[in-house]
Amino acid sequence: MTALSALIRRDIRIALRVGGGALIGVLFFLTVVVLMPFAVGPDLALLSRLGPAILWLGALLASLLTLDRLFMADHEDGSLDLITMSRTPLELACAAKALAHWLAAGLPLIVATPVLGLLLNLDMVATAAVALTLLAGTPALTFTGMIGAALAVTLHRGGLLMAVLVLPLSIPVLIFGVAASQAVIVGPMNFGAPFSILCALSLVSLVIGPFAAAASLRHGLD
Amino acid sequence: MSLIDLANPTRFLALSARLLPWLAGATIILLAIGLYQSALAPDDYQQGATVKIMFIHVPNAWLSMFVWGVMSIASLGTLVWRHPLADVAAKAAAPIGASFTFLALLTGSLWGRPMWGTYWEWDARLTSVLILFLMYLGLMALWRAVDDPSRAARAAAVLTLVGAINLPIIKFSVDWWNTLHQPASVMRMGGSTLDKSFLIPLLVMAIAFTLLFVTLHLAAMRNEILRRRVRSLQMMQASRVAFSSELSTGSREENASKGAA
């Protein structure tokens, strides 16, 4: 337990200090959202209708881009080998790393959401809804994306290939995240059904992600 | 002969060489019968002759999912039993599965043009098949991205199994997202709603396409094994050439620095 909490604390510290990329994710999120009005035009009504979708896409891309390095830095300095050889089960260590990554890179996105909601002309309720769905859904993005990160480090490849592999897996999260936010904003569906499914997806990926990532690390590292 | 005996590639090559002509023959005969029966099948009272696209479209769509199943079993073979042919099977199946998926999409959109008035509709089934196609392409890209086959095999196996768990979830979510396609009509509770004059040719075509897949898959596996042999022979040749030139010039350091450069 202490090993896991030490791992989490270490990862968060590395992510937040100089050289860590966690806060760049927020900056990227902001930039993507700012780009959107240039693409669709400065129509506030349209922007508020597209708002949840834009915020979700931005969060998806931001978490994908920061995930790329989840195992890569540890592999380069050799600490990944120590983690694989330690007595802590690799599955738990992977889960701890993903949790740390979510705390350092995912939570700031959710904190930034109200400001971005303001830019997209979302009202208070809508912004709260998007932030809540992001809170429930981004763990799923992190934990499925971790599989891609583990594949990336075993193949010494990253970037586009990983994005191509991981993005289709995140479609369900996107669907239910946007659906739950839209249910609050325009109705007529209730918020509960898609939101519960979104939580279920997060829980499922919490189980699958660490196992798949650990399997890929165990088989792929030499 | 059990599955373990086939671990020897030479034995597999010998067996598949004996099986392939029979499989190919059976495929051709069944395809001919199926196509003939499909041509004779009556026109639909609503859809007219376009209903006959179904006889190609539905087997392709079934196989697009079936092939992923085959690849998942092969991936288990790679990760759990370390069967040497499992990664060959998985690698050979991916392009074939992608082709079936693409044909299902293509025939579907050709059918959609007269029926729905558009080639592409963001309907749930079409969309989930498109995502399946994207995942096939991603998997093929993964195979191509790494030159060491066993390393690529293990990564692809993990991804295939994750896909096998995720594909039903994706299918369910996309269904939830939007649905316009007709509900499943051949396999469902309370028997098939399809008339016999359509059902029999469809089943014949389904069996013929499955045989087609088995034939193509065996042939592709043979090619993959032979390709790997050629590659290892080339590597041996290259190392022999390098070694002999090293001996003839006599100065090892000079050659080593040349090799490094």
C-alpha cells in the first residue's frame, strides 16, 4: 500500500514540476476550445449548442496527448523496469500510475471547464453538467488510454499510431458523456440513464485497463 | 493430430497443402450454387431487385465479426499457450477481415442509395461497422509499425483482446446513439422472419463465404510462414557475407567501424 501511494505521489510530483507535461494538457484544452469559434464562426447560439461536444472533444484530445508519455519517461530512466520487477503486482502499479496521471492531468481539465464554458456561452447548469460528466468520464479515457501508452512503450512508437488505436475505444465514453450533458441542456431525455452508463464505462475500464496494460508491459518489455 | 502437432511449421505447410485444393473446390462450388440461387430468388415487394445485394452484404457483415473472433482466439493462443502459429494466424486474418468489413460497408452503401436515398447515413449499424473497419486498419498499422514479428504479435494480441471486449460495448453505445437500420431479422427470438426463398440462398452464401475465409486464411498463413523463412534466410546470408568479408580483409576493427557507420 505504501509502495503504491509512494508511486502515486512520485508521479504527481513529476507531472507537476518542471519537465512534466500535465499542465500543458490544460493549455492544449484551452487552445482547442479557442480554435473552435474560428472554425464554426462567432455565433454564440451555435457555440452554446455545440458547447458540450467541443468541451468533450477537447478533453478527449488533451488526455490522449498527455497519455502518450505515461510509461515512456519511466522506461527511459529505467524506473519502469524496477516497477515491473517489484513485489507489487504490476496491475496495481499500472492502476496507481493511471490514477496519478488522472489526478495530475485529468482533474485540471475539469477545473478549467467552467472558464471554457464561459467562452462557449454555456449557462451555469450546462457548465456544471459538462464538468460532472467529465468528472465521471475522464477516468475511463485515462484507463483505456493507458493500454495505448503501454503498447507505445513496448513498441518504441507513439504519437499517431497510438491515437489511431485508442480513439475508437473511447467512442462509447464520448457518446454517453455528450448525451448526458445534452440531456441537461436541451432535454427531453433524463440525465440519469446516460450518466449511469458513463459511470459504468469508467468502472469497466478501471478493470480492463490495468490488466491489459500490465499484460502488454509484461509480454513486451525485454 | 492435435493443435500442438501443428506447431511445427513444416507439418502445418504439408497439411495445409493437402487441404487447400479441397477447400478451394468446395468454396467455388458452394459460391456457384449460392449465386445461382440468389439470382433465382424472387424480388422483394418493396425493395425490388436491390434485395439481392443482401446475399453478398449479409455474409460479409457476419464474417467481419467472425474474423475478429478468430483473431481473438489466435491472440489467446499467442499470449496464453504461446503457440507458434497463433501469431501467424492472427496476422494473416487481419487484412482478410478488413476486406470483408470493407465489402460489407460498400455493399451496404450501394443498397442504401436506392433505399434510403443516400450512400451514407449515420445509422447505428453502419457506424459500428465503420468503427470495426477502423479498428482493423489500426491493427494492421500496428503489425506494420514494428519489424520484430514476435514483439508485434504480443502487442497486437493485447489490442485484439481489448477490442473483443470493447466491440460489443461500442456496438451497444452506437445503437443507443442513433438507430435507423432495421432490427436483426435472421437470428432472433421466435424464429426467423425471413421467407424461405430468401433464407436458403442466404445460408448457402454464408457457408460459402465462411469457406472462402478459411481458404484465404490458410493460404495467407502459408505465405506468412514462407515470408518469414525467406527473411531469416536473407538474414543468415547477410551475416555470412559480413563474416566472410571480415575474415578476408583481416582487420576486424576497421570492419566493425564500417559496420557501425
